[in-house]
Amino acid sequence: MKVLHIDAGHQMRGGQWQALRLMEALAGLGVESTLLAPAGAPLYELARRRGVRAEPLRLARLARLGRRHDLVHAQDARSHTLGALTVGAPLVVSRRVAFAIGDSAASRWKYGRARRYIAVSEFVKAVLVEGGVEAERIDVVYDGVPLLEPAVPVEPPLILAPDNADDPRKGAAVAAEAGRLAGVEITFSGDLERDLRRASVFVYVTESEGLGSAALLAMSAGVPVIASNVGGLKEVVAHEESGLLVENQPGSIARAIRRLLDDRDAAARMGRHARRRVAEMFTIDNMARRTLDIYHRVLS
């Protein structure tokens, strides 16, 4: 099977990591993947370094390659639009964001073009259905993350959060204020796989979330997560078992931080449960195999 993946992002965010992990895992299942992404974008460069076939994203090239592949898999919103504009192979779209679908004629046309949608959570599926996409065209496939080595927390405790201050929908300022109220400093990391090895708590604050792959990565390292009680995060974090779901208020987040720092036994218990939860529900292999099953159904 030959699959053409499209990703139009210019930054290496959670969706780009998921696209890369999916292509690598599909290769082990016998799928030949080609990536079209903006030349010089982090995903484009990283894919080439890791042995994934990648070419610069251009509409004419997309139209040509689309006819030479069994199907096209759009990995983000802009690539969904580009895929809808091309002809050829069946279009599969991954939907990772929780934003509502517009009700314009152009939007209805665009969302009518895909053969199947892969929603990253039940929450995202509900958003698609509310926007007019038939439930029968939507499959839910959770993101997969690598199972990291269990963290060995350092002293003083490292309270980690993702480095996403450039995204106004993410709550970096709220997290920083919560840290001040809790009497700790929040470290905003651009390399979570490296820094989670030493972390005691992971804080994920956002106004809207399709699933939360950064929270999953923290859980895979056995780090208890404090996350906003929104969107797909409620499917990731089992409240009081693998972490704590909180309102987006500095005081609420600060109290959760202090609770996990002051009760190390409870924090360790939540961390162990979090890691087991990832191993059972959110592996890269599960993501790839369920995606491949969707491909087969599209082509049957």
C-alpha cells in the first residue's frame, strides 16, 4: 500500500510529531509512505533525517503524486483543504483540533470531500458530527506516544510545562502565575522527552484541546499530570488516578501543584497509573494498526 501524507505546518507541534510517528510505524507494517510538507519545516527536515521519504509541498506536486498513491492522508487543517482541491486517490483526514466547523458553503464542500475522518478523541468526533459530518464517516483513533523510561525526580522538584507561549490558546501565563502562587517555578520545556526524565509534575493548561499528546508523553514517563478540564484531555487524564483535572484558574492549578508536591506517595501512585494507562491505550503501535485498518476499509 502506498500512502501520501500531507502536513502544511511550519512548526513541530503535537500533530507533526504524531504524523511522523505514524509514518515510521506504518513502515513496519508494510506501508510505503511519502510526506509532502513545506521545505525547511521541522517535520520535513526531521522526516528526511529519520529515513521517511519527504518532498516539498506544492499543489501541482500534490495533484501528480495523489494519482500515484492508493490514498492521501491529510494531517492538518490546511492540508485537508489542499487534499480536497486535488483529484485522484481517496482522501483520509486526521482531525486533531477541537474547533467548531464553519457553516459556509465552502466549508460544507470541503468536509464533504474526505472519504473518512480520523478523530483524535471522542470529543473531536462530537465536534465533527455537530458540524455536519456523518458519524458513519468518522473513526476515533487516539494518538500514540513512546513509552519513556520512568522519571527520576530531582530536588528541588522540577515542575514542567510545554513551551507554547506563542500560542494564545495555551495557558502559559496562567501556568506561570499558578507556579508563583504555589511557591515554585514552572519550567517551560521545548524538549519534553529529555526534561521529563527529571520531572515531578507536568502542568498542561489550555483553553481548547483535541486530545493532548504532550500530556500523554508525560504520563508515559510516569509523571502525574495537572491538566485543564477541557476537551479530549478528559479522555486522557483519569482524575484522581493518573493526575488531576482542574479549572483554568491560577489558584486551582496552584492548589493541585502543592497537593502533588506535599503528598509524594499520591503523586507516585498517580504516575504509575498514568504510565500503565499509556501502555494500555495510547501506544504508537495501537495508533498505527488502527489507522491501517481504516486504510483497508477505505480501499475495500
